[in-house]
Amino acid sequence: MTVMVPSRTPALITPGRQALDSALHQLHQAAEHLGLDDGLRAMLATPRRSLTVSVPVRREDGRLDVVQGFRVQHNISRGPAKGGIRFHPSTDLDEVTALAMWMTWKCALVGIPYGGAKGGVAVDPATLTTRELERLTRRYVNEILPLIGPEKDIPAPDVGTDEQTMAWIMDTYSVNAGYSVPGVVTGKPMTLGGSLGRAGATSRGVQIAALAALGRSPEGVTVAVQGFGKVGALAAQYLADAGCTVVAVSDATGAVHASGGLDVVALRAWVAESGGVHGYRGADAMERDELVELDVDLLVPAALENVITEENAPRVRARLIVEGANGPTTPEADEILAGNGATVVPDILANAGGVIVSYLEWVQNMQAYSWSAKEVELKLRDLMESAYDEVRTLATDRGLTLRQAAHAIGVGRVADAHRMRGLYP
Ligand code: GLU
């Protein structure tokens, strides 16, 4: 059987379909490079399990709304399925499948013993009260209960979910089990078995990857961050702490720019108070769409998929792009950026800090033990830097982009696991 890579007609396809097309395209390239046979390609191109559920939610005024939820386990050959849960109005099965596939390669690339999964609920959490959000979360978890478990599939935060969501998931699962099961979910609050360093882990990983890729002193390096949210705001902070000059950031409310550098601490305080960067007085307002085209050294897309496309890629001036988000660059944009000599540190490497510290949290939970912040950070740094070095070496040796090299390593490890295990029956 030959795996079909769908034709790409962006105007006609949903963002989720576009993300899945990108993921399949990257897999196809890696499979070509590795010389995988058609059967193995088909295994890797299709999720092992996909569940779509309808989630009824009782609203405060007594109305009943029904929203769609998903959990996809793309691959479980190297260990339990692992990946976040996203609450976003435009999430769909295609998007969740793409994100689950990227989780598989990410875990394999950084050498943690997990397969890949993702969950999603097609809802805008900002439109719900806290109690509605809690009811929605608990009911969604109840619907996907047969799939999850500390040895089966371990959710975590993603876009639109946080520590509180993880606490409700842990509680719902534990009440059903009849005892506390902290290892069923990562990214929990510290009081429920969360890990020191997990909250900032993805951003710390972005900083580590960016500094490794810069290969020079960060002093004077100008940075633009698209998406000043959970990942982007702390990535901006850590990059500024390292000596970079963060000149522009954007979020759903707007974008701000200061050529001499933003005061990231003050901006984060403003966002905590007002809900977004819009209206921040310490910088000039700018068009959100212009941010990715700014004349900066380093661009960090840290929000959603399909942000750098064939349309705007020719105008991207940053020489280094470090992907805090999953899937922010389309394959067409990748080619344009590579042709223009820009380096892209791909998502499955650059944002792996989150799942690395999720793994460390899970290991602590399974041993009923906890590590110091220093121990966690050292392990994170070690795994990130070794993965970066492996990717860089393969890219240089074989004349690949960092994304091609990262996928070749990740896909190759999963393919090896399949070969060694063999097929049952
Ligand atoms: N949602 C994050 C990601 O995309 C973290 C997943 C996890 O910690 O399991 O990598």
C-alpha cells in the first residue's frame, strides 16, 4: 500500500487538515530518507486509536450545550501514549491527529519512553465560567476514560488548558479508580504531585534550543515572539534573561514593538492584569501580522499552527526561527525559508522541554518521590542539548534541514521499535 500525501490547496482546506497534511508530508520525507517499506509507512501514517466523543455541558442558565471532543493515540510502540489536551474552538480530529503524530516523533527524538497522543475539545474556554469549564473537563475525561491511565496514555496541558484542568482530570480519574492516581496526568499543581520546573519547561527548552542554534553570545540578538501566552511569554523572559533584546511580541489582542527592547517583566505584569498585550504603554502598537516579517535575528512562533506560510515566508527576515508552537511553519514555507538561508529549529525539538519535564514528573509520581528544581533543570538541559547535537550532526552530515534531520531520527526510532517488536499475530 502506498501512503497518499494529499495535494495541498490551502484555500480549500481547514487549518486542521493543513496541519495533518504537513505532518504527513514530513513523515513521507523521513520515510524516503530512511527507505521505509510501504507497510511501515502506512502504520506510521495512521493513528493506532482515535476516539471522537460528544460532551454535554450544563451551562449556568440551565441550557445544555454539546461540544465535540477527541483523543488520538498515534503510536504506542515505544511506551504509553503521551500528549496534551487542547481546548480551542477550531480544534478537530485532523488537527488532533497531526498533533498526536508530532508527539510520537518528539518523544522518540528526545529519547523518552513514550508514544504520541493528543486530545482536544472544540470549545473556547474564555466563553465558559470556571464551573462550566470544570463540568466540561470532567465529562470529557469521563468519555475518554477507557483510553487513559498512567501506563496507557498520559494527558498534559496544551493550548487553552492549565494546571487546574490537570487537577480536575487527576481527580476525575482517581475518583473512578477509588484511589489517588497522580501519574495519570502531568502538568499538575505541585500539591497534587506536579514537578518543579514543569510550568516553565517548554519555554526553558525553547531558550536552550535557541541559544544552542545561535552559536554565539546572545548579547544584542534581537527577538520577536509571536504568541505571548503560556509558552511565548516565559520564552521571551528567559531569552531576555540570557541577554537577548526582545523587541516585539504579539497575542490574540494585538502586538507591541520597542526597537530598544521591551521590558518583559513589566509587559507580563500588564498582561496578567489586563488579559493581553493590547494597550501596553511601554511600547508602540503594531499590526499583529507584521510581527513575523520584522527585521530581527530570532523569530519565535509560540502560538498555533500554519503561521508561516508560502504567502508570508518570502518576507520573513529573521535568520533563525525557533518553533515554540507545534506546526507553525508549513512545508511550502519551510522550503522558502531554507532557500533563503534561514535556519528553522523545528517544533519536535524546540518545544520538547514540556514533554521532557512531563516525563520527569511522571517518573517522580511512579516512584512517589520528588526531585529538586536543580535536578529537574539539569536533566531537561541534558536531554535538550543531546537531542539538539544529534539533530545538528545528522543535518550537517547528510545535508538535511534541522526539521528533516529531527524527523529522520524520530521516525527512525519508532520504525526500529516496530521492527524489533514484530507484528502480532
Ligand atoms: N502539549 C505539550 C506539547 O505539545 C506537552 C505535552 C506533554 O507534556 O505531554 O508538547
